[in-house]
Amino acid sequence: MLNKLAEIEKKYTNLGALLESAEVYSDPKRYAEVAKEQKELAPVVEAYRRRMSVAQNIEDAKALLGDPELGDMAKEELESAKSELERADEELKILLLPRDPNDSKNVVMEIRQGIGGEEAALFAADIYRMYAMYCDSRGWKIEIVNENATELGGFKEISLIISGEGAYSRLKFESGGHCVKRIPVTESNGRIQTSTATVAVLPEAEDVDFELNEDDVKIDVFRSSGAGGQKVNKTSSAIRVTHIPTGIVVECQDERSQYRNKDKALAILRSKLYEIELQKKNDSENASRRSMVGTGERSEKIRTYFYQRDSVVDKRITGEDKSFPLGKIMNGGLDELIDALAAADTAERLKG
């Protein structure tokens, strides 16, 4: 492990030298690529340097064990440093796990009503509010790309782009089916209903990730519309993008600018196609590559929100006897839950 870490440190240093070279500094695209690569190595290098410093402290303490005046102090220092070295090695094992290259990317999120009619649409709106509040707490920016609202304020579907440091690394565990058990506002007999919503979380693809051939794209322009015919634009600024080879359709009608809507729609289309390519690559490399936690299939139920019990249960990390407080979760307090999912994912990958 130490040989590998020494090689990483050398690479980190070489990347720093590259950033100072005239050739790289004068090429913005290349500079950004090198800077990004160096930034990704920084946590490992910093941990490795701390580890080597602790190892040196151990050697220094050993050298003083026979000293009549400093021996006792050296012994205490040695025991403390050995414990610190163990913690440092564990930290490095985790840092050396294969890193998801998409963790630093922004997010394309799609929320759709599932089974349950109007109640499912209302639940989809609640899910959106939950993520909006979480993003606000993290200082992330949300741009709504497309929404299909219902008369009662629910969402048949809503698409958004979430921009911020580490957005995908935190939200990637949210993909899947979300289930709610509660008495709907539309229920007059007070019966608990089970409804669902689906969440898809995609890394926002950049030009360097996936090159979209515009000859494969059909673009249609139409007038924006909202629930019940509200918010209708008098100009045709909404954009519908169809990827001819796959049949994937993306609509964007949030902006009054036709060009902004086109840019957003193409960004989402690129991300969807990028996800397909990633999935093909993962499947071909190793069919069992996904961990127990993973990022979830949209059709797979990952979490249930129990309103009568004021609790949330995520089946990937908890049982019926352990849950998270529903009020906190629905108000965007997702960090404890996401931390638990990330820890379970790390533990599972360490086994491998």
C-alpha cells in the first residue's frame, strides 16, 4: 500500500508542476483537466503525508526509549502514535477505494408520480420540496427544467438540475422508488393509502464525458403550458428534444428564452445518454459490481415514509425496528440518512 501511495504522491507533485508549465497554463481546457485530477488526489496525498509524519514520530520515540530522563515520555508518545498510525491506515484504505469519477459532478434529477393517482402526485411534490430544502441547506443551486403540475399542487413529473460541490456524491443514493403510507387529503374515510414516486439521479454530463451528435437530435418548438392551462406563454419558447437513435425525449419550458431551454434540454439528454454508456461499461466489466447500497434502480423501492408513525425506513440500511424521524427528513434534514447510506456503501466495498 505504501508503494502505491508514494506513486500517488509523485503523480500529485508532477501534476502541480504541469499546472505551472506554460503549455498547460495557456490551454484553459487542459488546465482545467489537470487541476481537477490534482484536486481529486489531494485528500489521499494529505492523508499519506500525515501517516508518514506519524510513522516518523514512532521511530523518534523508539530512539528515546532507553533515555533515563525521556524514556517514560517516549513510551507514552509511542503508544499514542501507534494508535494514530492504525487510524491513519484505516483512513487510507477507505481513500484508496475506487472513486466514483462522477462524485464531483452536478446532478440531473427527475421525480415522477408512481402508483396512487393524485395522492402520488402530491407525494412527488413533497419529495421535491424535501430535496429543495436539502439543497438550500447545502448551498446548492436548483434550476427547474420541466414540470407537469396537477390542479391540487402535485407533480406528475418534475425535472431539475442541481449544481453544487459534491452534489452527485450525496444524492446518488436517492435513485429508486419512494413509498408513502398516509391518509391522503383526497380520502374522506380516513383510510391509510400506499402511494409511490420515483426518483432518478443522473450525473450531469460534460462535453468531455459524452459528445452528442446533433445530427441524431430532432428539436421541436412549442408554447409552454402549466396545470389547467395556467402560465401559458404567448411566445413559442418551450423546447422538445428527441434523440432519434434511442427515442429519448426531453422537454424544457421553464425559461422564457428558447436558447436557454434548448441548452437545458440538451444537457439533460447528454446526461441520460452518458448514464446509458456508463451502465453498459459497468455491466461488461462486472455484472456484480454494484454494492449492496448502490445507487438504486428507479423501479426498486428503496424507502418508505410512514406518516402515522412519524418515521422513515430505508430498506438498504435499516429494518422496521430502526428508522429516521419523518418530520426532519421531509424538511430537508437528509444528512444523517445519506451519511448512513455512504457508510454502508463503503463497508460493503471494503469487504470486496
